[in-house]
Amino acid sequence: MVLQSTWHHIRRSPIQSFVAIFIMSVSFFSLTLFILISDGMSNVLKYFETKPEVTLFLKDGLTKELIEGIQKDLSGYTGVKEIKFISKQKAFDIYKEQNKNNPMLTEMVTPSILPASFEVTVSDPRVLDKIASDYSAKKDQIDEIVYQKDLVNSIINWSNNIKKIGIIVVTTISFFAFFVVLLIISMKITSRKDEIRVSRLLGANSFYVKRPFLLEGVFYGLFGSFMGWLFALLPTIYFSANINKFFNPIIFVRSDYQFFFVIFGLELLIGIFIGYVASYFGVKRYIKF
Amino acid sequence: MKIVFDKVTKNYGVINALNDVSFTVNKGDFILLVGPSGAGKSTILKLILSQIKPTSGHITINDLNITHAKKKEIEKIRRNIGIIFQDYQLIADKTIEENIYLALDIINFPKEKILQKTDEVLEKVGLTSRRFLFPSQVSAGELQRAALARALSIQPSLILADEPTGNVDAENTWNLIKLLQKINKEGTTVILTTHDPDIIESLGKDVIFLKNGSIVKNSK
């Protein structure tokens, strides 16, 4: 009977119910997107953080002895894991492989125009700072140093900003959803005042008359969180191949369904909480008899 | 259900709705509360339902002083009272059948027997064919019978009928009175407020006459 009454309330004022579900859905749509983007950004960050590398591009015309000397010097740093020498020819091979579908680009390039380089991988990222600073002074040997610290810092900044904006947006919309549900439940209570009064005179206890309104709030939270989650997830899954191709080789969107259901479970709990608390305040404020 | 009013006074601000009223209603009685508008008839019914509290005096229902009763005790008493309001007060967006369901659900009537009980009371008041209609879709006489069906469905110990004949024709009035008499003979206490002299005369029941909030005559 209580579920019947709740459904009855929802059905009898479909526009109000739609607005409540819609605003809840928007709120959880934003939250789901925010979680997915944050997760993707954290994967990007992890990728660069777990690849502590510095690339030293050499000036043209260095002798073999000088190149071997640099290699020897690099191996003397504590914490260096691997030193890979990329000759001009090897660089050209890599370039050709990367652009094999575009013959125009490969035809115009010869090994001589590409610089040779050292790719230095370390086990302790702190040593990267030292290598970069030592070699940036050797202008006669080193043409350019590509050091991922800048990139990592930039990603961290982006990631933090996205998190901040996400938290502000989600919190604002959640508050909005809370007040919309509170307002709608209050309006419904006001419009059903006679029914509540008659029910009380027939012997209904206070909880009996409040229950359908509380359940209605919970329903909005439950259904809104489900819809928001679904509408954010479906296009994400649909475009995940394209998104991941763009970030290749980083997996920006996971194909981990367990992760998606964890988000859903979490959002369901938050939705139920928002719906229940909003309707609780509504019934507390308006059902006083 | 036994009801005792002991020197009950009810004031609404400066307006004196009931003044030092005392009477007793015993189990199985059929009492008529008679008087002009503003005499205090409805105030007495509201006091019995604990919708309002007396300014002074005591009201006892089945040995429970409801003036100081807890919410739960009042709810329990209400579940034993069938009410027929003057304007019937059926819930507008529920069908006749759903209105009866609601009353039965409130008293925790066994779910599996609700349908059977609804059939029974609707048949008793002759509204079986109107069960799926909304209050706005039936006549005043049918509304009155629907209200009676809702009151009867909970098998109450007491029926309070607040001028239930005010909005219906003579035929419906007498049908209701006959039904109330029948229910009373089965042991249910009935308190009926009216100012219809025909009803008072023909019923010949115990009558409490009220005027300006005071009992002017008690034929009990």
C-alpha cells in the first residue's frame, strides 16, 4: 500500500516528478563524467610518472668517441636504469614506422636531418633533475633536452583544476537537486494536506502519512542517479575506442565494468541520501499534525 | 465504546464553543446530538476524535482519559471510530474502492482480506458497481454511502456521523438512517449530529439538545 501510495503521488503530478528526476539525473550525469575524466587524467599522470625518462638530443657532427664518452658519463649516475642510444638511422626507422601510412612525410625526410639521441630511464626520478641540469650546460654537445617533469607538472595542474571545477560543479548541482526535491515534496504535501488530515483522523500514525513522501524522495534519488549514471556512461563506452586512440598508448577510459558498477553503487547511495534528506526536511517542515 | 464528558469547556479564543458539558454515552447507544449551527455539535465530535483538546474538564473513552492521552493511544482509539464527515471527505484522487483500502490499511487489516472486506461493505451500501469511480464522478447520495462504507469497513465500535444527511435528498437520508439503525442493533455505538426535526422525531432515540455550547436538554 505504501509503495502504491508513493507511485500514486508520482503519477498524479508527473511534471513535478519529471523535474525532480531530471535535476537529479543532471547532477549524477555531471558526477559520473567528473569521475570518469578524473580517472582518465590519473591514468595519464600514472603513465608519465611511471616512465621516468629524459631524452638528450645530440648536436650533429659529434665523434664516436665523444658519444661513447657521454654514454659512459650517463651510466655513472646513481639510479640510472637504462641508457638507449638512438642513432640517426634508428631515429629515421622509428619515424618511418610512425608515418608508414603517409608516404609524403617519409619521402621528404632523410636520416641526416634527424638528430641522434640518448633515452635515459631511471629508477629514481630525482636523478632526472640532475642529468637535465648537468647536460643543459653542455651546449656544444646537446641540442635539446626533453624532460617529462614539465609535462607531469602540467598534467598535475590540469588534473587538479579539473578536480576543483568538478567538485564545485557537482556540489552546486547537488545542492540545487536537494532544494528542488525539497520544494517539490513540500508542494506535494501542501496539495495533499486534506488526505493527510483525513488519514490521521482515520487513525494513521505520523510515520504512516510521512512514509510515501519519504519514499518519493528516495525514488527520485534512486532513479535520478541511475539515469545520470547511464546517460554519462553509455556515450563514454560508445566513444571509448576513439578516446583511447586519441590518448594512445594511455588507456583513458577503462573497459572495467566492475569500476563502472562501483561508481553506480556509490552514486545510488548518494542519490538515496540526497532524496531522503530533502524529503525528510519537507515532511518535517510541512506535516505537523 | 463508552464515552464520558465531564464538565468539558472549549473556548476558541474569546468564543465559548462548549460550556461545562457533561454526558455519558454507553456501549451500544444511538445518540442524537441536536442543535442549531454553532451549538457545539461538531466541537463535541472533534473532541471525541482528539482533533482538539478541551480548555477544561475531562473526556474519557473506554476508561482512558483522552485529554492527557499519548499520541499512540489516540491513534488506537481513532482506529476504532468510523467517521462520516458532513462533506464526506473522501480522497479526491482515489477511487471509492481505494478510499476503503486506505481506511483498512491504516488499521492494519490483513492484506489478503482487504478485497473481500471491500466487496462486503460496498455491497452493503449498494455501491459495488461504483467501486472504480472517483468521488467527483458519483452523486451526493453515492458519496454519502461511500463514506458510510469507509466507516463500516473497519468494523468500528463507534460511528460518528456529522450531519451526514445535510447534502442529500429524503430517500438517501432515510436509507442512511436505516443502515445506521441496523449497525447499531449489531452493537455499534452511533453518535449522529443533526438539526433535521424529522429524523429526531422518527428515531425517538436518546437526544442531547445543545444551544450556544450548553446542553439544554438530555433525554437519556
